[in-house]
Amino acid sequence: MMLRLLAACLALALSSTARAETPDLAALARAQGTPEIPGLKMVWLSPWGDVAKSHPWRNIIVHQTEGPAGSARLGAHEQHNNPTRRGVMVWVETDGTVYWAVTEDLVPTHGDGANRNDNKYIDNRATYRQVVGSNSIGVEFAGNYPDVTKGPTDAQIAAWRVLVKLLRARYKIPLDRVYAHNWIDFKDARYCEGCALATMAREWGE
């Protein structure tokens, strides 16, 4: 009996220590500067500022660019140098590296005006002309060239699992406001852009 009690106490102590050593993602999400995010290899081209002064982001739109491996790094640097060009705030390379390209108070140009109203993938009553670049964080996944139907890499999926929770925690974005580009815009008919990644995020849940 005594041995069982000691074993239970030891297990509780180890569990408490593990929790104490595991960074709180919600707390990290409120940080400033260039925090280390467990599970992410983050390249900070634009450090975080005071989140209270960021643009009022309400949605997340997942994009997939028709580019080769390495194009996320190049795209992120171009975006950093010209923040409001057509592109996004966050770029994810095929090896899972995440590039934070643009400061949170600037709005890159992305999306096509939320012009999908056919309810093909989701109910578009809440998205038509409403989920647009000016209120949505864009996340671009690179590497589906030359086959646009090629899905994200395992490393990108692993990064997305952490990244989507981080973005949602930082900007208080509900899970049902994570969208694939194809869900809200009429896009390339050859493939469903961002659909697999957005579906994953919703299936992973909170």
C-alpha cells in the first residue's frame, strides 16, 4: 500500500514538473519580439509587436502556391520588402520552416474578394464578400509544382498543427473561421487550394 502511494506521488510530481516545463502556447501567443515556439522552426523577418495594436484579424485563409521547394523563402523575403504586394503574412516551406514576413499592422493583398457563393464546399452565406484579405491572415504553403494536386509535405502538416493553434490563440480566431482559399473564392479548377489543410485544422479541433 505504501509503495503504491509513493509511486502515485512520484507520478504526480513528474506530471507537474512536465507541465511546468511545457511552455503555455496561449501565453506564448501574447508575446512580443521573436519568441521560440515549441514545434516550429520560425524565421522572423518581422518580429511580433504588441498584439493589442495589431490589425483586427478575424479569419485565417489557407493558400497553396504553385511553386517549387524554396519558393516560400523567396516569397516571404519579397513580401517583407513590399508588404502590401499580392501575397500573405505567413509562409510555410516544404521542410516546415515558417517565415513571418509582415508586421501585424499591415495588410498584404490576398484573396479574390470572397466571390464564391455556390455553397460547394461550405455554406457561403457567412463568407460571401465578407472573408477577404483585409480581415484575414493569409498562410501560404509552397511546393506543389509541377503537380498542383500534390498535397502538403509531412513537415508542413506538422508545422501547421502548431501554427494554426498559435494564430488562433494570438488573434482569438474561432475554429470555424479557418478557411481554404477554394472554400471562399472561385479558384483553379485543377485542385482545391488549401482544402486539405483547412479540413485538417477543423478536424484537429481545439
